[in-house]
Amino acid sequence: MTIHDIPILAEGSISELEQALRGRLVRATDPDYDAARAIWNGAHDRYPALIVRATGAADVIRALEFARSEELSVAVRGGGHSIPGHSSVDGGLVIDLSPMQGIQVDPQRRIARAQPGVTWSSFDHETQAFGLATTGGLISSTGIAGLTLGGGIGWLMRKHGLAADNLRAADVVTAEGHVVRASAGENPELLWGLRGGGGNFGVVTSFEFQLHPVGPMVTAGAVFYPGDRAGDVLRAHRDWAATAPDELTTLVNLLTGPPAPLLPEAWHGRPLVAVIGMHVGSPDAAERDLQPLREIATPVADLFGPMPYVAMQSLVDPLWGPGAHSYMKAGYLRGLDDQAIDALVAQYASVTSPKTEIHIQHMGGAVARVAPDATAVGERSAPYILNVVASTFTRDGYDEAVDWAQATHAAVAPALTGSTYVNFLSSEGDERVRAAYGPAYDRLVALKDEYDPTNMFSLNQNVPPSGA
Ligand SMILES: Cc1cc2nc3c(=O)[nH]c(=O)nc-3n(C[C@H](O)[C@H](O)[C@H](O)COP(=O)(O)OP(=O)(O)OC[C@H]3O[C@@H](n4cnc5c(N)ncnc54)[C@H](O)[C@@H]3O)c2cc1C
């Protein structure tokens, strides 16, 4: 679609909407339309008819009313990091929540309330002022909204659970424009669904999180080894992982050395394998627990050490800025057997883009101790999740990178559980969404029937209502 294909709407009804909003309405003719429609993933170039920059629940209600009466598709945007580009829509209405930036911390009760435009960078900034934090994303520009609603993997998860496990309550504008609260005491089934069920049930206008004492200093960073040691590093990590403490969350990363000052220049552009992680225990315990991961081979660079929690939360942000063309192919691993390790190593030898990476994220700990039916998260028992992140700087080479990611995923198929993580899904079809939700799927359909029977919120990893 191009800008010329945007459906023409009656000027009268657009003006009415504009006057009813406290926030701004952005139209295709506005000078900042291109900036307002852009999302993180450059692979998706969409042309919405209108963008409502919402300042509160009232604007969300108005926007939904308008979309219903004009029969427009609705995209909901928090931090804009959706990999399949669900936070924009050709010819429809975007509800952009990024102006909603409020954060309130109650240090006594260890609770934070945050609005849906907040990113982890702002959230951590406010909560760390009190030495508190909750599990957030690995890149600080990701939105708290989409990440939490889909589950939420991060450096604190083995100690404190997923982001969704720390979601205590939420305010939601439903498809009908009603405001409902979801908490343990009010609409608990809705809270269950928001903990992993994504944006299927309404627009969340406020999130309430449980916080934990963290930092402000932690032991974190990464150790980089030559790429030809990738098999040794994966095997060593596997053998070590069985006894890893909850305080330590790690990720093994197969990558091409970025031109970053933290790496010796000789390794820029060459294959590397890194163990990245954060330890939230005492410095002595961190030193002891990290040691086996730092002596697998002779490191290219060992950057583990004490650092502020907020520094680790944004450590690799510069490598993951907006605009690159990106695609993820992910799946939970039932284990890392030698065959899977050999397949990953062999595949990375033929990687097509220097921006493409393989992430093998260690799960377990507190994530695995939450009862399977306590939240809508579909899988908690797998020891690892594999995420093949295909990425190119521009459109050039993107299709080839996607093909390579799919081939890599296929190469380790025998080790995959068949389930995957909702927030790492690309546009992969209904069956993959079902597989991601697993045993939670039917309960999510029942909740969808109750809160969104016409599937107004369909631009997500969609759980259609039973009547669809
Ligand atoms: C660079 C990068 C790093 C990432 N790192 C991690 C990571 O460390 N851990 C992890 O778990 N995931 C990670 N992800 C995946 C990420 O969790 C998802 O892409 C997530 O959906 C992004 O949330 P967002 O608010 O930024 O995105 P958006 O694109 O704004 O939202 C994504 C979807 O969430 C829903 N949504 C957003 N806001 C609301 C709301 N207020 N109410 C209802 N529905 C809403 C909508 O369906 C929307 O389409 C990463 C993604 C990227 C691109």
C-alpha cells in the first residue's frame, strides 16, 4: 500500500474526533505523518488512515468509538517493538499510547503503576531511585506494555519470574469502550489473560507491577569467545546450567563482532560467541557463579564486572536501534543435545547478514516454578528458548536472512518442543499461535468471547473469538 491508497473518510467525522480528543490526531497530510507512522521494525512500512496520540483512557474510548463507526482496523501501539509490525496498520487507525508516560512508585508497598507508553528505560529510571526493579526487557527502548502482555523475558526472570508474573493489576478499555479493572479481587480471569495473552482483550491504560529490591549495582556484562569455540561454549553452558543459581540469568549469543569499542578492533566483523548475563546476588557469589562461564576458552573480551542495573539494562541498546529490517524465528528447546549444538554451529557458519544473531536464552528458576495454569503463558518448563534473529540494515538481503532463519530453526527441529514464545512470533499463522498458548488456548478463547466477541483487537498474535 502507498499513501495514495488510504481510504477517504468524511471530513466532518474526522473533525469531530479531533475535537473530542485531548491528544493529537495525526493525518496523512500532516508534516510529521511519516515519523508518527514509523515503528521499530523497518521491514513494515504501513500507511494508517489516522493516528490518535492518546493522552489517557478518554482518548482511547473516543478512538475505539470512531474506529467502530467507520469500520476501521485498529492497531494498538505501546513501545512500537512488535516484530510482525502489529503496532501499525494499512488504512486503519493507530492508537498510539506513547504520550502516556506516567510512572508512580510506592516504595513502601514495593509497587509501581505505569502508563502504557512507558519503555523499560523510563520504568527502570524511576524504580531504581528506590533500589527496586521488576523483570523487564533486554533492550531498554522496548515498551512495558507489549512485553508484559506477551509474557516478558528479562535478566531478572530466573529470580523474580516473567514480567507478566509481576503484573498485579491493570486498567483496561474494552472493545465496547468500558473501563474495567483486572486484579486478584476484580475480574481475576481478565488478569489471568493479560498475563501472557497479549493485546487480545482491550487497551491497557495502566499497569501495576510488583517490585523487588535489586541493585543499584549488579554483576553483569558479557564474555566473548572466538566463533570457532561456539560448540564448546554451548556444551559448557549446558553442563553448567543444571546447577545455575536463580540469581543468574544468561544467554548464549552467536553473533558477528559489531564495530563497538568494547571489542578489540581485530574482532570486528568476525564470528564470535558470547555469554551475556546478570547476577543479582552478592559480589562474592557472582564471582563464584560466573567463573565457570568465563574460563571456557581464552576470551576475546571479558566484560563481566560490577555495574549499575540500569547500565546493564541498556548495554546493547546502540546495536538494536529502530529502522533495521528484522524477523524472528523462535521456539522452546527441550534441551541442548550435541546434535542441536552441532546444527546451530554449522548453520551460523553460513549466516547471510552480519546483523543476524542466534540467541539461546536460559529459562528455568522462578519462571518454571509458577503453576502452568496461573497465567496465560503457554510454556514454562523448557530449559531454553532459541531465538533466531534475522536482521539486515536495509531491505537488501532481508529475504535471504529470513530464509536462513527458517532453515536454522528447521535444522534443530528434533530438539524443539513445538511451543514458542508469543512475543518472539513473526506472522506465522494460527497454528503457531495455538502452539504458543498450548493448554491456555481454549481458556483464552472463552475470555475473548467475553471481552472482544467481534475481534476488534485482531492485530496481535490473535486468539479469535469462537464465533469468528
Ligand atoms: C529490539 C527488541 C528487543 C526485544 N527484547 C525482548 C526481551 O528482552 N524480552 C521479551 O520478552 N521480548 C523482547 N522483545 C519482544 C517484545 O516483547 C515484543 O515485541 C513486544 O510486543 C513489544 O512491546 P511494545 O509495547 O514495545 O510493542 P508494540 O509494537 O507497541 O506492541 C506490540 C503489541 O502489544 C499489544 N499492545 C501494546 N500496548 C498495548 C496496550 N496498552 N494494551 C493492549 N495491547 C497492547 C498490541 O497487540 C501490539 O500490537 C524484543 C523486541 C525487540 C524489537
